[in-house]
Amino acid sequence: MLQIQNCSREVTAISIVDKIETTQNISVEQLQQLLAGQENAYLKKRAAAAARRIYGRSIYIRGLIEFTNYCQNDCFYCGIRRSNQETERYRLTEDEILACCLEGYRLGYRTFVLQGGEDAYFTDDRVCRLISSIKKKFGDCAVTLSIGEKSRASYERYFSAGADRYLLRHETADMKHYQKLHPAEMSLSRRRECLYSLKELGFQVGAGFMVGSPGQTADTLFADLKFLRELQPHMVGIGPFIPQHATPFGREKAGSCEQTLTLLSIVRLLLPHALLPATTALGTLLPKGREAGILAGANVLMPNLSPRSVRRKYTLYDHKLYSGEESAQYTAALKRSIDAIGYEIVTDIGDFKPDINVG
């Protein structure tokens, strides 16, 4: 009798996965069942197959340059929040940023991700000059910005200067949950407005959320998935919440790696053409976490090209995965680890492939 019951549950779970893949939609009940661990292996298998169908076994690399850890915001989960007096602040100069790009270019990187806090020092004029300088020196490369909420006019200037992509994780699509994670001066409606403005201006847009952030439930995760289906971003960044000791959430429990992998796979089935990174946060909590992310449907890696002297200062969370190796050494080791699981790191821009069947 027990064997029959187990078989019945397996069939039910597989039908859930198949229905999600076929309809590119999900119900809250289906999400709850998958988060409970039903047929995780089959879910990951279908997600990996969906990624291979569109992108083959190519894994795209983006060179991450964390160019400032100053931030005017005070998000309760973030280690570079303005109230954190323990953070040793830094800003890279334009020459230092261009040197990072040159090193990455020689290693085959063709996308550079400029990530930083919302730092008022980097005015629109400075950001646009930086974009133009990178584009002038590396004309066959894409420039991605990840510098937070700006006005539509600012985004328009960045796009005109040559920026191609913009990453702005929404963090949670539930208003009450958003208020739990952020100070009163920040709002979910503003974050949503920014994301839609970026899409309307022509950017390839990245959204995303943390898994296991304080107050998160199956209902808030369902709101995230519903929002992603509505927004149809080109990229979705999902990683586990990891506490940072000098924040209000410093004593909270870290998010689940297994749930992170489950949600990666679900997003792959909901948005099969999206670019999905296997995040540093996943690699921080789980040995071979980024490889596990790829096997669950991810297809992007973002190695760090920042100078080694500042990598430990960009403390979004504790125990951040860090390599003391030179970028060349680290990239070579990364290629070997990806080869070992049957995938290949490619060095082209790796554009998003639009989904002509979006429902």
C-alpha cells in the first residue's frame, strides 16, 4: 500500500511540473507543493532541459565590477546600508574601472556589470562619462548597470550614453513584505515604476528577489512569480537571503539553498527564455552552489573583476564567497568546474532570446 501511495504522489507532482512548463503559469497551491519538496529532481531536470533547448550548454559570463560601496539607502538586510558604521567605504576611479574592464576583456569577457550602492558622488554626468569611456575602448562589449533607483530622465541618459542592460532586483512584490525589508522612505510602487521605465526605454532589464528573507511566505513568493510573469524581465536574479551581522536582520536565519534551487527551476519554466544567474550568494552557502544552480536551470555566472583590495569591502552579507586568486586564475578554475558538469563557458555577449510565446 505504501508503494502505491508514493507512486501516486510522484505522478501528481510530475503532472504539476508538466503543467507549469506547458502553461508557463503556476498556482499558489502548486507552488506550495513544490516548495514542500515534491519531485524536486524532476523539476530540476525539466528546467535544465528547457534552458538547454534555448541556449544549448552555453553558460554566459559577465564581469562584475563593484565600483562603490557607498549607499544613501538604509535597507534592513544590506551590509552597505548607510547606517552601517563598520563598513570600510571605497570608490573606484574611472581609470581603475577601465583597468578592470581591460583585464576582463583580455580574459574573454564581453559584458561588464557596474554594480554599486546608490552613491550620490556618481552623478549622471559621471555615470554617462564612464559608460561612454567603456564603450569607446571596448566597442564590442555590453555595459550593464546595477546602481539602484533613479529618475526616468537619468535612465534615459544612461541608455543614450550606451548602457545596454540594467539590473534592479525588486526583492519582494508584496507591499507589506517590502515595508518589512526597507525603511519608510522606500516604496514598492517606486521600484516597480523604475523597472517599467527601464523596459520602456529599451534596456534589457533584470529583476529578482531573495529567498528566505524575514517575513517571506509562500504567498509572498507567489506574488514575486506573478510579478515576474507580468514584467517579463530579460534576466532574473534569485539567491538565498544571507544575514549581515551589522544590520537589523543580523541574527535572522539564512535562506534555504534547496528552496532557492526550486525557485530557480520554477522561474526557468515560467520564463524559459530568461537569463538566470547562478548567484554568488548561492555559492556562498552551498559548496558547488553555482554548479547546482546551472543544473537547476541557470545559465549565467558573474565572476568578480573588482580589484582584490576592495572585494572584501563589498559586504552585502556575511561570509561572501571570495577568491584571493587573480581574475585569470579564477576564470580558468571556473571554466574547469563548469566543463566538469557538462557545460561550457562562452565569451560572447550572450543576448537574451525573446520568447515569442509569452502568455
